[in-house]
Amino acid sequence: MEINLSPEWQSVLKDEIQKPYFKELMLALDLEYQTHTCYPPAELIFSAFNNCSFANLKVVIIGQDPYHGEGEANGLSFSVNDSVKIPPSLRNIFRELNDDLDAVFMPASGNLEKWAQQGVLLLNASLTVRKDSPNSHKHLKWNLFTDAVIQAISDQKENVVFLLWGSFAQKKGLKIDRSKHFVLESGHPSPMSANQGKWFGNKHFSQTNDFLKSKGIEEIEWL
């Protein structure tokens, strides 16, 4: 499997991508993509990085693994391709966004590339999945790689906002240096969590922009 990762991110992660487990992961993915239908398409596996430069990184949103339905995943956590019906979790994200920013706007597309290009790293813990099999690539050690990504950001950057939605993301973010970065936690935007009152009203989007503004960093245009 070719490592289709931007030169900038390859430089940041140069030690990690030379480790034996990562080389084994690339070989395992080659076999997976040859023998099963997997998502996102191979050329989009590292889209979260290639759409969000390390130099301009402002926000990290951690997801679990890609959507596993045909044509949905585009390599960004919570994001789907333009023509795909907006999934329930993303619809709840947009609802909270509207309430938080006092807007009345439901995007027609669930493609979040616009966020990524402004410095939002939409990072899934696993970057690939088999069709119709959630968490099917969990065993491939993607978690070692994405833990290293989070650690590199924590160590090498300052004043990054980490949005940790749900217990999975919160565990993933335990080692973030909170003396250097701004960490916001809430329930997951999935319908089950949101309907239990753990998601709506978290105001993470306005809090993110307030923090960025306080540090003289350009805010995110969420809508």
C-alpha cells in the first residue's frame, strides 16, 4: 500500500512510518483492499492529513472509524461525500452548530473538507474499514499510528483545540498536554447519546472560536 501522505505530514511522522508495525499495517491493507471491499478508497485513506496542513492545524476532532456503507467515507471523521445522505451523528453536529451559533442553516452536503482546509484535523482512530463491518480494521494497529499523531500534535504544537466527543475519544485524548492545549469534552453526537442529553448544548463550536480568537488565531468558519 502506497503511503499517500503529504510531505509535510511525512516529515512530522517520519519516525512512526518507519516502525515495523506501520510497515506491517501497509502490507495488511494491501491484502485487505485486494480481497475485500474497503473504505475509504485507497487514495483517500490519508485525506484527513492531506486536507489539513500541520502548520495551519488549529482543531482536532476524533472519530472512531470510517463509515462502512458504499460511497460514504471520504477519509475525514464524521464527513461523507457530497451526494450521500447526511448520517444521524453529523445531522446532530449540524443541529448543535446551528443552536450554538444562533443560525438557521442545514447544509445540503455532509462533506467537511471546508473545515479540514481551515485547519480542522478530522481524525478517525482507524483510517480504514471493511464494507458493512464497523471496527473491522481495529486489529490492524491503526490505533498505534493515530495515538502517535495525537502525541506529535500535543508535543510539537501549542494552542490546539481538541474536541473529544464520547468516551472513546476521551480515552484517546488522555495524554494530551492540557497545559498547552484547550480540550473540550462532551457526549457523542450519535442519536443514543444526544437523546440522553449528553450532546446538545455543549457549545463546542463557539468555545473553540472564542479560544482561537483569544490567542490571535483565525477562527473557523463552521457554517
